[in-house]
Amino acid sequence: MRQLLRRTLSEMMYQTQRWRSHPAGLRILTYHRVTDAHPHERLCVPVARFAEHMRFLREAGYETVTMAGAAHWMRHPQIEWPARPVVITFDDGYADNFLHAHPAMARCGFVGVFFVPTQFLQDPPTAEHPDDHSMRWIHLEELLTAGHEIGSHSVTHRRLASLSPEDVRREVEDSKRMLEQQLRRPITSFCYPAGDYDALVKRAVEASGYLAACTVEPGANEPGDDLFALKRTEISAFDTLRDFKKKLAGAFDGLHAAVQRLKR
């Protein structure tokens, strides 16, 4: 019943928005994992379905941009900009991002943003399935070479708003420092673990030298929006291609916002 209601309400919203030739604002898509290893997990999008999403974006004329590019556009909206831009982000740094998502994106000429917790990069692999390992430094280097962006997802992936100011500072500064030392590139984007942040956390991220930070709040982004509270659109394992199209159009934004308010 809940799924039926969800699809019915989103379909109504989608039909009212379809007259727009180009959906308003910049949509940042959120994926976590791309794997067939966990078919019943909401955050594990099947490999074939992810490839289908990428093919649709290419055929519909979307162009991918990085977080760095998005931040620059939001500060300087007069610059030349793709007609149908989209940012594709991945949270948590699992190896399946490199093994499955990266090749599917390469086939479509796309780039993405991979937010990684730095402690996970240091931990030795313990999982049995290769998809369940964390990415290694060599994976991040190959992603950078291919034009992708690496961002910080803190050190330990703890909920930052519950930590002391000193612990927050360490999570956002140490992760940035480690990534920059290892990859020899500036790290300019941050993603709040579990979307958990408050004014103190946001100030700490900005003070650490990042240019932008992502939340889990739904919606599209416009020039002038808060660069340290960027909205994103989560893609789940159970979304049909129709659902994916509706999410790109913003038809699920109201539903997702209501669910988040109930959780709070």
C-alpha cells in the first residue's frame, strides 16, 4: 500500500511538471552502492539498473559536472553551462563504485563525485565479497585520472552533529588533509555522513577550506543557494526507470521532504 501511494502521488507531480523542457535547477543524484551482491538492500542499486540510468541520461542529453564545477556555476551563473547538467555522487567509498559504476559511466562519457571516509581506506579488507571492500588509494587515483572528483566523507563516518567541536574539526580537517597528501590534489567538496549536520558542523566545514558540502535534503539547487547545504536526490535499488525519470523531474521532492520531517 505504501509503495502504491508513493508511486501514485509522484506520478501526479510528474504529470504536472512534464511541460518543462528542462527541469529547473541543478540536480545532484545520490548513489551509495552499485552491486548485485545484496539484492534486497535499498542502497545497493543493481549493476544493470545503474547502467540503464546512465544510458537514459546520455540519451536524454544530460551532461555530468563535478561538485567543483557546480560550486563555480552557483557562484558565477553567467558562465557557459550545459543545458541539462547533472551531478552524480557516490557515498561511502565501497569498491563496487570502482568495479561497476565507473565502467558504466565511462561508456557514457560521464564523470562523478566519490565521497570517501578516509579511515575506511586504511582498514584492511575483511569482507568476503570484493564489492564489500572499501576502495583503495590506487582506485581513487584511477578515478581522478579518468576525470572524476574525490570528496571527503569525514574520517570515521560518524554523525557529526552529535560530536564535540574538537572532534568535528578533526573529522573534517584530517580527512581533507589525508586525501590531499595521498592524492596530491585539492579536496574541495564534503558530504555530511548520514546528512547529519548543524550550524557548528557547517561552519567547521567552511572554515576547513572546502568550497561546498552536500546534505541528504531533497530538491534541486540554484545560484545563490547555500553551498554548504546542497540538496540531493537519492536513487534507491527499487526505483524503476520511470521512478528515476520522475526523480530527475523533482516529482519525489515533496514526498522525501515529508518523510525527513517525520523522521526528525
